[in-house]
Amino acid sequence: FDFRAIAISANPQATSKTMASTSSWKMFCCALIAVFSLTARNASSFSQVQYFSRSSLTKSCQRHSQAVPELEMADGGSQTASSPFVVALTRESGKNDKLRNALLSNERIGQLSDSSGIPVQIHELPCIEHADGPDTTKLSPTLSSAQFDYVVITSPEAAKVMASAWIEAGRPALGMVAAVGKATQETLTEFGIDVSFVPSKATAATLVKELPSAEAATEAGRPTTVFYPASAKAQNTLQNGLEERGFTVLRHNTYDTVPASWDGNQISLAQSATIACFASPSAVTAWLKNTADLETPRALASCIGETSATACRKNDWAEENIFYPEKPGVDGWAVTVADALEHIAREQ
């Protein structure tokens, strides 16, 4: 790009004067190129810092399309700048994208970031990992050898475990499948399993109330039979409730959830977090285990639903520091994070 050409065409009478100042132009161009280079380097470093602000929403969505466990500072370290708005996503690694995207598109969070001038930092900080349960090896044989009126699945992970065993068993007939929650239903559908029943609210207690007796069982004068592949840590709400209604329930603990081990960087991230997002009681327990030695105030709890909120109450979170939607789901969960952020802003 020839800056001299611009000068000559703009003022032909000044050609000789301009040519005489070629040296000055060269110095100017060099300086300009240096400025661009410095800006590019700074921009490259800054892009490593992941945060939420309205002006960077599009870029943030692209950056967060893959799971990122922590914020990277310009120097390549793992610590975050001190901020009152630090959100920790605690689901298993790689399973936080839906909530992250919901947060990035939340209008209230964008307004809060704009009005305060403080970016909202979002970290993936997994609290739990999945492992085999005591009944994992029984799942495929049970599916292939027994018939049930219902197979009841209460979480996306339970859906994946059951679907894998079902495929291994040769895709036998399952009878009617009941799923707790939209995410569980979607996971089953992805594996080619049709869902016959979803309760109006994504809780085991609601399913217990709403699951109808099987018509074939009623006509035959026998109890409705239910197969319940579950987490080893799942409470007995579902099986006890259905048995009280006269159903026959076979439960297999087909997988387990165990606390994730954190390294020093992850502990530092937890220490900076002002809001922790919980999708299960197991995540609450694991968070407390991994943060027990931190000398910082307990993070506010943003829960996907009432079950996780109850776990927080049992572990001595103050009621005003627990946020959860009336109807479980990712969209409502994102709203509760906005509620918690606004609560922090009011307290500043």
C-alpha cells in the first residue's frame, strides 16, 4: 500500500515536496505497521481470556463451543482476575455447553455486564465423574431376558448406560419407556428408543404421581411392572413411591458418580467462584469435599431443580443463597444464574 501515491493524487502540485519527504513517509509507515503488530499481539493474548460481555457475545459463543476448564490469562497462566461475577459449571467434563450457551444468550446477564462494566467469567469446573455401578453387568442380560410394562430412566447418563446395554443385548423389545426430563428424553431418542411418557415436571416425585398403570397389567389383574436402571447414589423416591402405589419395581444400580479430583489450578478457580451451578446432589457433595479447606465465603448455589436445591439446604447453605427454577431445565437454570448475579450486584 503506497501512502505516497495517495498524497500525490490528492495534490499534484505538491509532488516534488512529497517526494522530498519520502524519508518521513517511510518512518510514518514503519511506525504504523509497528502499532498494528502490537495491537494484533495484544488482541491474540486478550482472546485467551474468556468472559461474558454483550459486545463480545458472538466471539464468546464461538470460544465456548468447546469445553474449556478454566480461563487462560494473557501470560498463559490459569488464575483469574478478581471479579464478583465468576460462575462455575460443575457438570462432568464436556457436558456444560448447553448451560454455557444459555448464559451467553441471557439478556439480563448481558445488561448486568454492561451496566456494571464487569465481565461475567464462566468456567467449566467438573465436580463428578461416572463409574460402573454394582449392577452394570446385569443390565444387558436383564433387558434381553425379562419383559416389563415400563422402563423408567431418570437422567441423560442413565439413558446412555441403558441404551448402550440395550444395543449390546441386540435391541430387545422394551415395553413403554418413561423419561424424567426433556434432556433424558432427547438422549433416548438419539439412540433410537421411543419414549412413551414424560412427567409434567422433571422430578422423580412427579413421575410417581403421574405415571399411569399399564393397561395390560390392569386387564390381567396384576401389578404394573417397572424396570429402573439408576445411579447407585439415586434416592429411593421413585421406587418407594411406585411400590406404595402397588407397582412392582426392579432397580439396578447401573452406574455411579464419584467426586472428580482437582488440581491446583482448578482449586484456584473454585476459590474465585462466586456462583456454583449444580445439576445433582452428587455435584453438591463433591463441591463441598473439594472446597472444604478453602478460606473463602461459600459460593451461591444455582441449581437445575429442587432436588439439588434440597441437597444444598441439607448441607447448610443459607436459603437466600440458593437459586433454582420451579420447573427443572437448562433455560430456567440460566435464569437462576442471572438471579444470583443480580443478588451479588445488589450486595456490592
